[in-house]
Amino acid sequence: AADSEVEVAFQLLADDKLPADGWSYTSYCLDVCLHVLSHWSCTKLAMPSKGPEVLDPSAAPVKLASAGVVDVLAELIDAPATGVELRQQPPTALVQKACETLQALFERNGQICLFCMKHYAEVKQIILVGCESIVADPLSDHPEMQQEAIELFVGALEKFATKDERLSRKLLKALTVLFESSYQLVAWFLQEHPLSSLSELNGVDAHIEAVRAVSRAGYWSSEDAPLLPEFVAALVQTMLDAVEGHLDFSKPPSCAGRRVVDLTEAEEIASSCMASILHLMLIDPRPPMVQQSLARTLGQGRKVEPADSATAENTDDLPPLEDVTADDLNASPVSSEEAVNTMMKIMQVFPSSDRLQMNCQHILTSLLGE
């Protein structure tokens, strides 16, 4: 029976009515894959929701991925990056259809999207399609998957930033959407990937996007208010890390081997941090919690050398911030002088930055209670 089936198959291939070009059959197969995914999506919509998405082994996207469809798509899209050498390059229309199939597969299942991006980290088109899928669905119900996506995109940004401008823009857009979807994600990133941990070859674009996302938050829920002190501390620490190396040129950075952030980048980070802190003051669900956290962090964070006499004269007799009290036995009251002195030192680093000077003035007004 098996021999007869093989014979029938070869007879069909010999039929003059069938195309001899093998790429045509690949195109037909991709059409079938697209049809299966579309049909599965329609039937899934008709089924009752089961809460957060899980990896269902019987789902059409999982079955297609398990059968090796993604491997074939990767070879069609960028064979050299996958380590495969094709004797004949596929037609442009077929490559386009392969990209459409890949995008349809990624949009149906975020876990498949992340797995494939990790497995094919060298295939730029797969990373690009993955970015577009994450922008469309930032996986808000899966915080751990969001963290994986950020790790992937940051790594890809380091790898392709100078090689592919279009892909870099897509990566930054995906990072922006992820950060804007959850401020807890921003706090996690700033704490797990501080500027002080970067080497000379690492960029700061992801940190800039993370800090900027805070200023676009519409509100901060009262349930998450206890997270504010830690969040403000992460922003302040990021700002201090950005200006380290510029505050006192006679002293090297505190962490040996870490990069000194370029002055232009440092100004961008510091300005964005201050804008985000001011925004948090406006949407503070339990005022003046943000103001108190800011004063405490500025006063108890990395010690900054005193300002010169020209600027220090305004802080000599400043009263203590009475509202800034310790949250625990290990914390101590902070005087306005310590916090204000830190802000003035930062202002000295960027004397020509109008936006930073303005943001600093607003923060100083808040600290002094004027």
C-alpha cells in the first residue's frame, strides 16, 4: 500500500498540469497555514474565555510551531542567519508570504513569539515581526513574559543598534509600549539594570525610554501607593548614576569598569527623571508621599560633594523638612539642606539646559515648601 502511494505521488509530480517549480508548493503550504490560523482564531473567539492565556498543546499555533513551521519560515526569510545555505533564493513574493505567516503565528500566541525570538536572535526579520506583535499586544496579563521581552529587546538593541536603524526604531517602540503598560515594569528594569552596571559598550536608550514612560502615566492607583517610595528612589538613583563622573572630575565613578554616561545622554536622563518625578507629584494618590520620598532619597542617596560658596550660601540656614519622617527604625530625618544641595550640584553640571534648570527649580520649590 505504501509503495502504491509513493508511485501515485510521483505520477502527480510528473503531471504536466502541475508546476515544476518547488517554491509554488511552499507557497501553497503557507496559504494553508494562514487559513488554519485564521480559522482557529475565529473558533477561539466563539469559545468562553479561560482567563490569562496558557500554552494549550492542542492549539493550532502550538501545533504548527511544534511541527517545525517556524524553522522553515526562518530559513525562507534569512537562510544565512539560520546557518542554512539554499541553492536557489526564494522569490520575493514567497518571502513576503513567509513574513505574513510568521506575524500571524506570533499574534496568536505571545509565548511562541518570545520563544522564537530567543531561538532566532540573529534573524533580524523575526525580531522585527516580534516587536510589531508586542506593540499590538504588550502581554499585560503576563508580567514575567514582559520582563523576558524587555531582556530580549535590550539585547537586540545592543546588537543591531548601529547596523539597522529601522530595527532599532522598532525595538525602542516595543520597549516604550511595554514600559507604558506597567509602571511596575519600569521599577523592575531600573532596579535590575541600573546605569551603574553598564559597561563602556552598553547604550542607555532603554533606560531613557523607561524613565520617559513614567511621565506619560495617566494615574497612580491608591492600591499601588506603597510602591511610590521605592519607585521614586529608583528614579533618583538613575539620575545620580547618570551624572556620576560629571559632578567631580577629580573622582572616578564609584564602580570600577562602568561607563561614564556621555554628557548629552546624562542630560536627557536627568531631565526625563525630573519630569517624571514632577509628574508623580501631580498624580500622587497620597500627597505628599512623593515629595517626602524625593527629599529622603536625595538626602540619603549617594553623597554629593558640597556646592561651592556661590551656590552654598543659599542653603546654609535652611530649616529641616518636618514632614519628611523615617519609615522605619533604620531611616533618619532628612534636612532640606542635604536635598537642596544635591539638586544644586546637578544644576551646575548642565548650566545651559533650560528644561533641566526649569525642572530643578520646580523641585526646589517643592522641597522648600514655597
